[in-house]
Amino acid sequence: MYRTHNNGELRLSHAGKKVKLSGWVQTIRDKGFLIWIDLRDRYGITQLVLEEEKSAPELLEKVRRLGREFVISVTGIVIEREAKNPNIPTGEIEILVENIEILNPSKLPPFTIEDGTDGGEELRMKYRYLDIRRNLVKDKLIFRSQVAQKVREILSQQDFVEVETPVLIKSTPEGARDFVVPSRMNPGQFYALPQSPQTFKQLLMVGGLERYFQIVKCFRDEDLRADRQPEFTQIDCEMAFVEQEDILNIFEDLLKKLLQDIKGVEIGDFPRITYAEAMKKYGNDKPDIRFGMEFTELNALAQGKGFQVFDSQELIVGIAAPSCAGYTRKEIDQLIDWVKKPQIGALGLVWVKYNIDGSMKSSVDKFYSPEDLKAWADAMGAQPGDLLLVMAGPANKTRKQLSELRMEMAKRLNLRNPEEFAPLWVVDFPLLEWDEETQRYYAMHHPFTAPKPEDLNLLEENPKEVRANAYDLVLNGNEIGGGSIRIYNKEIQSKMFEILGFTEEEAKAQFGFLMNAFEFGAPPHGGIAFGFDRLVAILDGAETIRDYIAFPKNNAGRDVMIDAPAKIAEEQLEELNLRIEEK
Ligand code: ASP
């Protein structure tokens, strides 16, 4: 037996008890006549104490061999501490050591295992198993597990069946590249790793399960952006005999329950806005609504006053930054530089100070009277003391740039409070997206998403205008879930593939199995998938997902601990028919 108690457990009420504890050596303080050791395990830290005079020489010799992170087992008596430590639950007691067994020595760790020290990202990832010993990381993994358990509990209670779908599959188009796996037994052929279980969950609906969920790994070979992982986890769900409304209600409930049970936060009904509205008001299809600064379009007020820069533009749009009229020239110049940096790419920024005393001062005073500027402020619902920030240009591009500025201002003004939760649904996404470069349509969500029935007649003539029964759940400016009502009719599915540029043969070769299934009584169905890593991070008030993944990959998609991806042996290549012949 290694332990009678864990290291977070013992209290004053245990005094006098003989106990056995195991764990890692956190610190050793050797005062000569007294030696203290902090012993750590997953549950906490317990202080051990030895008195030189009263301890056997072999024991002392052993103790003086100990180093940080040695794994030891200790027997001793619980005693009351003289100097109590109110900061830890075991701070009133210590263990008077009778015997110590060294279970395993440790090399000096490359960084100290303490909350405040992590040795930097590279080192942490290389020695992730040591990093996980730190409370910060350990607690996040435990939190993730709790959320997963809660999700299982809530969905199971509602009759959802957890089904595992295969990992070695054929490509499903979700807009990213597939990771592929060569098949040794089928020379020249490859499996793809699922970008999501999309087609399988639809087939489970044809299979009559009616309610499916899975907490599942998905794989997307995308150019890595910050805080993206090539493999990530979804809570994937699908239901039969449902309309959009049913799905929104059920999964709104799921998030409400998670917020309540895990965070103790009660949230009312989630607002819903259309995609078109989100773009107009926030320039973004995943708006952060924890703060205002909504867009106001100023074309009618700002054009035709002799300011050429505005007159020639498609859109003039602004936000009112609360209580920023006091910005100095320098601060404003900084903002202008910020919007002009290549990542944002704006040509400039017009500013108007709506001063506390009601007076106006702007970068365009030459063209606009104080009354003109006051009319802008009124249109924006600005208050005296606000700073109006206005951009102009082609509509889509300008909205995007102003959205970035809105988020930046929120950050500077500390309006993105991680302990506040502001979910909303974005609905009525366009079905298709036109790509200028390849001159073709792409499915905005994926090719299985159903058009809105009332827009079906536009599918031939004006596909761009067709809206989909597709929805995203947005939380604090992050898309945490997305889904759609699916096509379940073979003709419409074929039409969709045609619009997406598949020939009939291609569609059949790639998705014949699904179209066939649709001919055997496929029920109406729809679903949603949540990004689990991100959801967990946001629930925990964090910005990055990496610490919520036990063994994450770095920004270049590498696992620096196991050093993957890596070359494989010549024989393996040969066996897999992957050896490139010398020509
Ligand atoms: N498979 C979709 C995705 O991964 C989710 C869904 O439509 O249910 O985004």
C-alpha cells in the first residue's frame, strides 16, 4: 500500500494518527537540526518534518539524498504545526517522519514545478509531463474532464445515444484539407481522417437512432493560425424529425445548463440575429456582445459635403468609443497607425471628439460643421465624452476593418470581461459563398446544409441570395458551435453538388453512399457541433485552448515532445507503396 491518505487531506483532527503518504518532493529546507520537506501529489501539499537528533542515521542519510521531484513514500505521525500556514488546507499539521522510501529518484527538472515558474512555452511543451504536474495545467485538465462529464450527463438524460464513428474514412469536404493515411493492404489508396463525423451522423439518422452525440476528435490540415490545433475535439450532435427551432432550443438549453452547473451563472434566453444583421452591426459573424460600440452607417450624413475621400466610397461607418474623447493626439495617432498596419490594412481613420462640454473637434473640421458632426454623434447614439471613429471604403472590407478596431478598443477599454458570458445565435447564413479566385461557389457551411425552403426557387437563378437553415452559437466573440438542418432529399442534394461544381460522376464517386441512403427513407434531420476545446477554455475564463489539451501541438503543427511529424523508415515507405522511385 502506497498511501493511507492523499496530500491534500490531513487536518488537525487527524493529529496523533499514523499515516502513509506518497508523492513528489516539492522542496526541501534543511536547517541542520530540522529538515522540512513539502510532499506533493495531485491533491495538494503536505509538510514533512524530521528532527536530526531524534532520527536514525540511515533515515537522515536517505533524506539528504533527496532532490526535487523524487518520488517517495513516507510513514509518520500527524502532529500540529507550530507555525501554521493559512494558505493551504493542510497548513495546520505536519508529518513527523518515521520512515521514507525512495520509490524513484529524479533528475533535476528543467524548470521548477511551481505555479509561478514554467520555463517558457518551448520547454513546457517539450517536458509536458512535468508541466502537467503544475496546478495551473493539472486543474485545467480536470476542469475539461468535468465539462465533458456534464455534457454526457445532460445529453444522455435527453435520450442522446453516444456512438463512435470511424476515424479511417474517406474525405468529407468541410472546407479544409484532409490528413490522409496510406493503406498498406490497398496499394495506392488512402484513408482520410475525418474533418468531422458529418456524413456518419447523418447516416445514423437514416439508421433511425434519432438522437446522437459524440465527444470526438476531428482533424483538419489547415494553415495554422494562432491557437488552432490540427486535431481538436467536438461535441458532435445530430437529431431526426427536427426543425431549426428544435435544435436551437435543445442546444441553448445545453449551454445554459453548463453555465449554470459549472459556473453558477444563470443566463436568460439567447438573443438571435441574422448573419446579415451581424455583418451590418458588428462587421463580424461572431460578434462579441459583452459591450456595445455597434456600427452606425453614415453615408447619408457624411457624403455630399465636399469631403472627396468619403464621397467616392461605398460605405462610411463608425463606432463611438465610450469615454475616449479625452484621448491625446499621441493616443489617436497610435490608433491610426494601428488600423494602417498590414494585418488590418485600412487607409486611414477619421476621428471626432464629442467633448464632455458638447463641443466637437475632429480630423475633418475643414469639411464638416459642428452641427454636421453632432448629427453623426446622434445617429451613433454617442454621449458627450465619446470618441467617434469612422472608416470608409468598400463595404465588406471596411466592415471587417472596423470590426477589428471595435475589438481592439474593447481590449484597450477592458470591456472583454472573461467572467461575463454573452451567448447569441447567428442564423440565416448564406448557403453559398462565391470565390473570385477559383470562380466558383463554395458551401458556406458544408454541402449537406439545406437551403431555406422559401429561398429554394432562387437556387437556379440567384444562388448567392439563397439563405441556409444554418446557425452558429457564439459566445464572447467566439464561434463555439455551428450546424444546420440537412438536405435529406436526393434531388436537392444532387442539385447542391452540381452548384458546387461536382460532375454527376464525381458526386456519385464521393458521396454515392449518402445519396443512396437518402433513397431508403431518410428522415428530416439536423444537428450541430461544438468546438469542445474552445468551449472549455471560455467557460474557464481563458483565451487560449492549448492548456486545456493534454498534449497540444505548437504553431507549426508539431508535437515537440514526441517530435512528430517525423520521417518513417525506408521499409515502411516501401510497404506502404510510398517510395518515390528514382526516375
Ligand atoms: N460538421 C459540422 C462542423 O464540423 C457541424 C454540423 O453541421 O453539425 O462544423
